[in-house]
Amino acid sequence: MMKVPSMSRIEFYYDFRSPYSYFATCRMHLLAEKGAEISWRPSNVDVLLNLQQGREPAAEVLDPLCAPKRAHFMADIFRMIEYWKIPFAMPSPVVPTCHQAMAVAALLEQAGSEGEKFRDALFRAVWQEQKDASDPAVIRACMEAGGVEAELLGRAEKEGMELLTRNTVAAFDRGVFGVPTFVIGEELYFGADRMELLAARL
């Protein structure tokens, strides 16, 4: 098998509140085994939804799913969990709010910090431990687990959110419309269930 050059860099756009982003993180070995280098790109799914509808990034988000599509979405989540054997518990609240945590992730990305342990702890808190990611105490615990300086949380509410919004708008401008999205060169792969195709591409 031909060895993949170390220059094979994939940009991974994600949001902690997205179950499919969580599923993708659990399957990242598919790409790592091909020698891919993953660049993690925090993106606000609410901003992406607004931009899709021609609305301002910070506008109130309108639910884009009709009742049948939402029912399918929920059924599909449990099909994927069973098929992929992924640890999972329904989050509390059922629709997580992760803006501040995502703002911390954006600040970490800007600083050039890997932030892997923080991300892992946050995804685990939401999708396995049923913790409320809007609770600053939960975010601080994940930051501590990841070795992230506590002062970053104070910067997240304004500076971090503005950075996250700018980065998400830039992602949308290059074709990213949802999460999880993988970009390699000019090619875009959307969804945790497209990772096998991306691995084959590598």
C-alpha cells in the first residue's frame, strides 16, 4: 500500500453540540490510519444555519427541520450508535448549548494550541456523561482536564464568541454548510458517515 505523505492535511469543522461531530471524533482513527494530519476547526452550527437561510449570523435560529425529518434525525442517531458501537447517553438538556465552550475552542485554535484533551473532555461530558455544557463549572472542569488556563473562560464570552462567529462565516464562504465537515484541498466531505469515502480518497 502506498504511504500517504505527511502533507495530507484535513480540516475538520465541528461543534460540540452536534451528535454527528461527536460520532466523527470517535471514528477519527479511520483517517489517522491513513497518515492524515487533522486540523480542528471549531464552527458554530447556529451561525451556519442562519447563513444558509440568508439571515444575519447572530439572528435567532429558526428550526430548519420539519417534523418527519426531525423524527428521522433522532432514529438515525440511534442506528449509528448501534452500528458503530459508540458510547452514548442522551444529553441533558436534550438540545445542548455549547457556545461558550466552542468559543474556548476557537481561542485555543487561534493560539495554536492542540486542545485535544479539552475537546475530548467536552464531547464526553455532553454525549456520555449528560452534563450541561452551558454550565461554566462544567466547562472549567473540562479545561482543567485539558490543561487549559482558566483565564481563557473569561475571554470566551465576548472575544471568543466574536472569533468563533468570524471563523464560521469564513467557513461558510468556502462551502461549509454544516458539521461535521472534512475539507481536503478543495474537496468537501460532509457527515460522519462519509469518513470511509474520505479514507479511500487518501
